[in-house]
Amino acid sequence: MGNTKKPTPENYIKDIRRKTRRLFTAEQKVLIVMEALRAEISVAELCRKHQINESQFYKWNKEFLEAGKKRLEGDLTREATTDEVSDLRKENARLKEMVADLFLRYDIVKKSLTMLD
């Protein structure tokens, strides 16, 4: 129950290409996309220089921009859950309790002063 494909010259060539294709690291992809963003050379020239297909470049470019967008959206979420925000929420609750306590004391003093009049 292995591979049911017939070994054809086309399949043989595809297999060789699959096994010998160059793999780029994330850092290499970022450098290539950043090079394009500098706009010193055209995308076509850039792709020839790095021996990649333009469709591959545009795929990396899209992934790069999507990752940046997600990272920036993540910053908003992360800021809302930091220790600093948690401390501020605790301080806010403590201050609200103090204000409520002072208001009650003020109300008691006010009532006691009106009884004296």
C-alpha cells in the first residue's frame, strides 16, 4: 500500500526538484523582503538576484506584512494584561474604597452637624 504512482519521467523530475530545492531561513526571507522595501532595485531584479520566483517573493512579502500586523495587534492585547495594568486596577479599586469611606464619613459628620443646629 505504498506509492501507487507510476514512475514517469515527469514524476522523477518533480521528485528531484522537491528534494533539491533551496530552503530559505526566516532571516533570509526577511532580508529579501526588507531589500524590496528599500526599493533600490525592482522586484524582478531582486528575484533574479536571489534566484527565486516572483510569486514566491510576493508570498513571503504577504506573510511578512501579516505577521507584522498580528504582532502590532498583539501589543494592544499584551498591554492590557501586563503587571503594570493589573497594579493600576488594584490601585483604582483601593482609591474607590477610600472615596466611598470618606463619603460615608462626610455624610455622618454632616448629619451630626445638622442635629446640633
